[in-house]
Amino acid sequence: MIEYENLGKANQPFFEEYQQVFQQVLKNGWYILGENVGKFEQEFGSYCNTRFCSGTANGLDALILSLKAFQFNPGDEVIVPSNTYIATILAIVHNNLKPVLVEPDIRTYNIDPDKIEEKISQRTKAILVVHLYGKVCEMDKITAIANKHSLKIIEDCAQAHGASFKGIRAGNFGHFGAFSFYPTKNFGALGDAGAVTTNDEELHNIINTLRNYGSKIKYHNELVGYNSRLDEVQAALLLVKLKQLDKLNQYKRKLAQIYHERLKNDFIKPCRHSDYYDVYHIYNIRHEQRDKLKEYLLQNEIKTEIHYPIAPNKQKAMIGILDEQAAPIAEEIHRTTLSLPISFFHTESDIEKVITIANRF
Ligand SMILES: *Cc1c(COP(=O)(O)O)cnc(C)c1O
């Protein structure tokens, strides 16, 4: 059986170092907002080329706090792609803001810059872009639109650690970059964890305050804050993995390259272009007979996943919020997409095997 993911196996190369740093944190006795979090924020910020970084409890909180920092008015609108993981939309809804869907470009699966302006209204305050599957959005065009209309940009970087567009890394284009270190991400912790990057010192201070009960000085609360801090243990583990992140991404790119070259062209493969450095959080193909293909691969001992089976506007939770916004392109992607195995523990021969079997479909 070729598994889709196995986090025990994917983390195995780090076990020894993890145990050492865990012992250190354990003995150190400082478990919240200590030296590991501080060090991680510095190192991950510099990895992303941003001036500042704040650890958070998870990726959803990173998005929620990023939007919260601007103190928009209830009912203000945020532009967001119609095909994303639900967390992106939830961050908008939990801020009492209105998500306004923009369809993706069917080639890149990312928000279509040419469809943004028609959705901008008097109430639009921000564009929340998502660098889906590890490919950065067309940020040159999007930044130009945002500047023209004085909109904030927030990047959902949960799938794009180390990915870049025209040489610039995710997390650098917007006012904020929101990252998740959920265990299955390319850069995953051993539990929930996240971060917000920014190049703006004032915004950085607001995030640091918001994540810690709205307090800069202990027991002095200046904002209506949250408890959303990155744990010392997770920060210490992430510091270990960060040293290998470029190598991990390169490895995924190598596996993706094999898929790209050898999968037959009946499958619609991810588009590639020299402007993009993609990190393949997910390697998806599209096919009219997606469900049959998934079943066929499973019968041949290959597990796959669907990212995602239901478009956000079709989710039960979004009745009364999104269900009146049509998203036929997103629905087409959700209907036809299939994610093939591409974890760090997969070998090149695992990938070759998947290809050989898939090509017989
Ligand atoms: C994983 C993910 C999130 C949420 O991150 P969590 O750490 O699970 O809260 C947000 N957006 C996207 C696109 C994601 O893939």
C-alpha cells in the first residue's frame, strides 16, 4: 500500500534532534513565550525575508488576528478566492466581515487577478489571497489593484512556506502573511502552530499584543485580545526543521517533476512557469472521472486525497453567508481534482509506481 501521508515516517529524520530539544525545553521550565519562540520568530522571519514574525497558536488564528489588526467595521468586505480551505473564509466571518468570492484561474487554481476589480465595492477593505497547493498568486497584478483601490493585502501562506513568485517569497507581498504549521504542511510542527509575518513594525506590535490577551505589559490590557501563542515546545521543534526546509521543498519539487514528466497527458497537471517557485504542498491532477480514478488507484493500493471535495459556497456552514455567490469554476475544480501521494517519506520509486498504475487508467 502506498499511503497518502504518514506523519510518523515523514518526521523520522528529525526524531533524534527533536528528543534533544524537547529535553532542553522540559528542563528549562519556561513553556510559553520564551527564548525558543523569540528565536523562531527571528529565524522564520528571516527565512521569509520579512522584517517581523509573530508566533500564533495555529494558522486560522494567524488569519483572524491579521484581519483583526485593521479594526475594520462590521459588514466591511474582504475579497477571497472561491476555492480555498474553509479556514480562510472562517477568518473573515469570525471578524464580522463579509467574504466576497472571486473565482480562480483554472490554470493556476489561484485567485484570478482579472476578476478582482469587478467585485470591489465601497465597502471593500482587503484582499485575502491564498497561495494554494504551494503556488504563489500573481502578486504583481494583485498588488497593483490593491494599491489603486487602497486595499490591504493579507496572504494565506498556510500551504506556501518557501514558495516564491518572481523571486519574492510568500509572506512578503501583503501587509501580513499568515502561516500554519499544522503537521501535514510542508513545514509542520507536532501539533497546532502558526505565525504572522509583516514588514510593518506597528502592525507587528498589534499582532503581538492581540495574541497575548491584548497585553504588552503583564496584567495591563490595551486591546480586546486573544490567547493565541505559539508553544515553546513547538517553536523548538520548528527551529530544528527550519534548517532543512529548503531541502524538504526541493525534495517535493523533485517528486513533482517526476509526476510532471511521466504522467500521461489525459490528466490535467499543475501548470509550471519560470516566474514561480512552487513547493507542492499538494500535487493535484484533474480528471473528468475523478471518483472512478480515485477508486481505481485505491484498488491498486494507492491512497489519494481530495483537496477539497466541497467548495466553500456549498458548505452547510455557509448557508446565509456564501450560498448566494456562484462559483462555477471553483466547483469544477472541486469536482475533478485529485491529490496524489507526495510526502517527504515517499521514494522516487513510490512515485514511479503511482505513475505506472495511474497511466493505465
Ligand atoms: C491549513 C490551512 C489553514 C489553517 O491552518 P490551521 O493551522 O489548521 O489553523 C488555513 N488556510 C489554508 C489554505 C490551509 O491550508
